Amino acid sequence: MNSGERESRVERAREALRTVIDPELGYNIVDLGLIYDVSIDDAGMAHVLMTTTTRGCPATSYLQEGARESVARLPGIAGVEVVMTYDPEWSPQMMTPEAKRYLGMEEESIQ
């Protein structure tokens, strides 16, 4: 797989991850900043590094499984490994401007 194909697959995986909605915040996990990294190797194995807004989040398993299932549905994906991390710790600054607007957060208040 060349780098262009790999980038295209990673972008499709990120789009698929946008279908996973955090049940507490009501917004997708990509724009909330919960997805730290997505990579896909030559064998089609996808690797997703993600976090939750807090340690002990009651939706952790739900979010991990949603991430796994959303990427696994894509053509050319042989399997999905989802790793949860808290390094770095999530903060509201990791959200996209769209997510901040959706949640009614002012830029100045989350600096």
C-alpha cells in the first residue's frame, strides 16, 4: 500500500469514527478530541489510540466498542485494535471549534 492509499484509508477511518457519539456529551468522538491517533498497516490492521474525558468514565467500554465496530465495517480493514490511554490527559482544548460551539463553550472560558 502506498502512502496515498494509506492516508485515504486513515481518513475514511476517521470519518467512520465520527459516527460514534459520546452518550454524555452528544457529539462525535473525533471532534471531541478523544481520538489521538489512527493508523492502518499494510495488512489492513487498524490501530486506534483514544481516551475519554475522565478516568473511570462510565461510557469507556461503549466508546471503545463503537470505535472498533465503526472502523471494522470499512472495506480493506482486517481487524481493529483500540487502545485506551490517559497520556496526555484529555482537556476541552482538544475539541474542534465545532464541538465547542455545539456544547455552548466560549473560546475564552476554556483556555
